[in-house]
Amino acid sequence: MRYTVLMFLLLSITCLSAQDSDSTDQQAKKLKKNLHYYFSRDTSAHIKSVRFNFQLDFRNSFVRDFPIDIYGGNFGFVLHRKFRIGAGYYFFSQHFSNQLLGLRPSNGIPYTDKKGVPIPVGKLTNKQPYIPASQNLAVNYGCLNFTYMFFNSRLVNLYIPLEIGYGTFSEKLVDPSGYDFKTLPKSPKASTGRFWPGQVGLMAVTKVHRLVYVLTAIGYRKTLHQKFETESDFTDFESQFESYYYRLGLQIQISSILKKRFRKK
């Protein structure tokens, strides 16, 4: 929601700035800014066969139906303004406090159903003694990406992005009381491992300002392969990471900012 408000705010500021800069004697020459103007092909950008591009990339998604924020950066090369080949690095650490798990006091193992899925505290019976625990997931991964732009206009560009990457994950139980499970015979061990994610989707970049774009995307994310180094009884990382995803965030055009700065010098 905060990104949507920011998008409209930036769009309003951009439109107002454009209106103030137009003098009276230039209005006759100015193009009429209607839908046709904004969605006609953008030919104002400086075209190069190959140019370098770097972006700060902030993503929003879901893991276990819980909203998460993903932070990272992406650099690459844009070919003929239609293709982009690049690489990025992303990370997030999320504390899932919405669903506490119940650990057996005797051994520290979570209660599970017949399928082996951990049971949240709210679904345990009064006869089942438990120690509450929440899950914490930390993920770091790098990726190679390929993006094809199939629609280009002054206001919005549409892309098909493909990504494949490699990363590590660590999933552990956290004691909400802060005592690190001192009443248990032994603390629950963390699950750690490596994984190879891949995703494909549809992406739109709205050019609300020449240095800041609003990015929206939908698609499907899948774990192509994973390998556990240590594994606990509550881990189900692959199914947690695989899902439809969405992205809503800002793209800050760092390369354009640096170019402008160097030109002033």
C-alpha cells in the first residue's frame, strides 16, 4: 500500500513539474498529453546498441502466506533496448510470529499431524503440553536473469523476466520468551542447505520519474533443486518457497544518477 501511495505522489509531482516548465509560447508546439501520447512508443531515450545498467531492487513476496520484504541489487547490460542480461543478489530474514509451533517438553520436537506437518499452537488440545516456538527463515541467493521487453511506451514498459539462481537458507526455531529453550533437554537444531531457485513472470515498469520507476510483477517461483546440510523435523523449505509471487517496489536508476553527477563535474 505504501508503494502505491508513493507511486501516485511521484506521478503527481512529475506532472506538475512538467506543467510549470512549459511556457505560454511553447504550448502550441507541445504534444497533447492524452492516452495516445503516454502509450505511444518512447523514442526520447538515448539509444545505444549496448549500455550498462544498475538498479537497487526491493521486492515484496509471500512465504507461508506471510508478507516478506526482499532486498538486493541487480546489474546488467541492455541490448538494443529490448533485451537485458544481468545478475543480482538478494537476501531476506523473516521472523514468522503469526503461527507459533508447540514443542514437546520431553524432546523439543514439534507436534505434527499424520502427514508430518507441524501443528500450530492454536490447534493443539488442552491435554498436549507444549513450549511455544516461532520460526525464523534467512535466505541469501544470487541469480542470472534475462528480460525481454515486448511493449515500449512513454509511460510504461512490459517485460517477460526469467531468472535462475543459487543460494543458501537457514531455518531455525526461536524461543519467543528469550530463554533459548533452556528448559528443553537440547535446543532444536537449525535446518541449513543450498537451493537453486527459478522463476518466470510478467513485469511492468511505470516511468513516474526519469530516475525512479515503479515496478509491478506477477509470476511463478519454483525451487529447481535443493540439498540439506542439516535438517530438522519442522523443515519444509521447498514447498514454502514454491508459489505464485508478486513484486511491487521501486527501481532507482543509479547509473543515470551517476552519469548526471559526472556531467556536472
